[in-house]
Amino acid sequence: MVSENRTRRNRPGLTLFAACLGLVVVTLDVSVVNVATKALGAEFGGSLSGLEWVINGYTLTFAAFLLTAGAMGDRYDPRRIFAWGFALFAVTSLACGAAPSLVALIAARVLQGLGAALIVPSSLSLVNGNHPEPAGRTRAVSLWAAAGGLALALGPVIGGLLVDSLGWRSIFYVNIPLAAVGILLIRAYARPTGTRDGSRRRSLDLPGQLLAVLGLGALTGAVVEANVLGWTSATVLTCLLVTVLAAAGFVAVERRSGDPMLPPHLFARRAFKATTLIGVLFNFSFYGLVFVLSLFFQQLRGYSPIAAGLAFLPMTAAVMSGNLSSGPLVRRFGARRVLVVGSLLAAAGYLGLVPAVGTPSYPLMVAQFAVTGFGMGLIVPAMTNAMLGSVEPANAGIASGVLNASRQLGGLVGVAVMGLLVGRGGSAEFLPGLRAALLAAGVALALCAVLSAWGTGRRESRVVAGAPQAERVTVPSR
């Protein structure tokens, strides 16, 4: 009976499926709501700023609580955090779908973002902890990343289909059965990956948690409101000041803490620093690309929202292909080479789009989408594996939180900066701004290649996932 129970509870394939399901649902809710704003405006009215906060309220709490959620996974076991997060996500999705007013919808979206923050770092910790063999872990992380990339790319298409066929409330109700499946699978088949029996339970580090939430929340609020109010507005400047003060306080608290939420020694490791910065630059480029090209297809080419979403399908296929190829390539050639090649391919694709957007030829853009998408697809699994490989298993949750927070903030900055570049004018003003945005993204990805060569090319001393915490091994990065 004991043996049967152990076998039943150790099903890494089903655990991976549940973790991917959590990431897919969270990622979809970042993008599907974008296509529902017109329907929301028709039902609730309200200002453009109010409609934007249906999206931004989710983004704000999602970004602000990622570090806290990662640390909680390390302390309490990511299975619990994942289940709690998915349960909160399901309840708030129900509240979103049943919202009687715009204010109620925004409040539910804020709480839904908290559930999303609990899901993402814990889902990656579960993938890492349930695949202790390096080859299996690399393959699993590649599939996890592929699921997130597919959800991001298909979000506008799925959202458009649901809104057109079932109404805007359906985009929230569909989360409920998916959450139920994810919770049941994790509770039944995931093995414990948090604090091991006999090891010291980590402290909660409440001051660090509060300062992290305050700093990340203020920075997110500044970026979200900058395009509406301007970077010199009192609100934005106040948020930026709060961010700086909270960041300074966080560093001071973590250095003095005997058991910090984010151990400062992690930033002494090149791979950890480099991967964090790569996450910022990667999402700066990718989210910015999706944002400005969505405007390009709809405003300049006259595509409908569904047609604009379908225009990204070649990139979606290329991203998926890159995601699935990345794992085997990392195992054979090492993360450094895969990251460098992926970054250079993606940069070349962006630069190739600069002349392509000035022509009426969609097939010419498809060729560049394929190059960009495949390069982007190579980066995410390799970046994630490099981050997890730079920390001990006990810090896998906080490492995941750092990586996802850096990516989320990079995406917010990318949308804000590229939105400023393209402006709100006609084709005469839009195309020069679009070209400038594509050049900025290309430069950012070239910097990713430099950081990859610098930061992931040295031997890293790390603890193999699943091994005792004191057992350190040296893993060569090729």
C-alpha cells in the first residue's frame, strides 16, 4: 500500500502538465483581456483609463507579488502555494465573470493578479523539483516555456473567438474548470519539493517581503501610468521615488537579515545576474514587438482583431519550434551557446523587419517572423535552465520569482517605451516610430547575446536539484 501510494504520488509527467496548465492560464489572462476592452466599454461605459485598469490592475499585483510568492514556495512547499494560487485565481475569475460594474471587475482583476503571482514561480519550482535528472529537467523546462510562449501568442486569437462567440464574461469563466484540473493533479501526483525533513525552516522575512511588494508595485504603477500622465507627472515621479526608496531599504534589510528572502550572495554569481538582465531585455523586446505590431496590423493594415492575432501565427509556430529545440540543444552544446545563437537570430529578425514593415508584402514579414520567433523560442528554456542552475534547490522558488519579476517589468517597460515611439498618429508618424522600436528591440537582443557570453560561460558551482543542500557539484557551461 505504501509503495502504491508513493508510485501514485510521483508522476512527473502529470505534474508537468499541471504546471504548464497554470502557466498557460496565467499567461492567457495577460493577453486575452486586451481584445475584450471594446465589449467592456459597450457594457459598462467608463473612461479609457478605467478600461485600461482592467488590464493594469492584474499586471500590477502580478508583478508586485512575484518575489514574495517565490519565497513562500521555498518556505511552505510549492505544491501548497500552487494550489492556493490556482484556487484564488478560480474564485476571482468567477468574480470577474459575474462583475456587475467596472469598479467590481477591476477589484476582482487586482486579486486575480495575486493568484497569478502565486502560480507562476511555484509552477517552475514544481517542474524543477519533480525532474531531478539534468536531462529530464532541461526537457521539462523547455516544455513549460513552450506552453507559456504558445499561450502568449495565441491569447489574442482565443480571446477574440471567445468574445465574439460567447461574450466577454466567457474569457474568465473558462479559467474555473482548468483551475480545478490543475489543483487535483498537483495534489494527487506532485511530490514534496520544499523544505526537507530535518532541515531548518526558513524565516518569512516580513520586512523584505513588504519592501519588495512596495518597490515592485510602485515601479509597475509608474510604468503603467507614464503613457497616460507623462513621465514628468507628479503621480509617476512619486511612484519612481517610492521605488528607489523601497529598493534601497530592501537591499539594506536583506544584507542585515540572518535569513533573507533574497540572499544577496546570489547576485555575486554571474549566471544569476546575467539571467536576470536577459529576462528584462527579452521581454522588453518581445512584449514591445507584439504591442506595436498589433497596432500596425490594425491601424495601418486595417486588420480586424482576430485577423491581427492570426497574423502572428507564423511567429507562434516558430516560437514553439524554438522552445522544443532548445532543450536538446542545451543538453548538447550548453546554455551559453544556445542563448547567444538565439539572441543573435532574434536580433537579426527584428532588424530584418525594419525595411519589411514599409512594404505591403506580408510574406516578407513572415520570413522575419520565423527568424525572430525561432530565436526567441531558443532563449526562454535556456535562460530558465541557466537561472535554476545558478542556485541551490532551496532557493529555486525565489530564483523563479526574480526571473519572472524581471521579465514582467521588462515587458511593461517595453510596451511603454515602444508605445511612446510609435505615438498615436497616422502612418506618416507611426512607421518611423515603429522602425525605431524595432531597432531598439534588436539592440536589446544583441545585449542579451553579450550578457549570455559573459555571464553563462564560466563554471558554476551549484547544488543539483533534488540533492542534499550541502552536496555541491561543479557544472561546466560549454
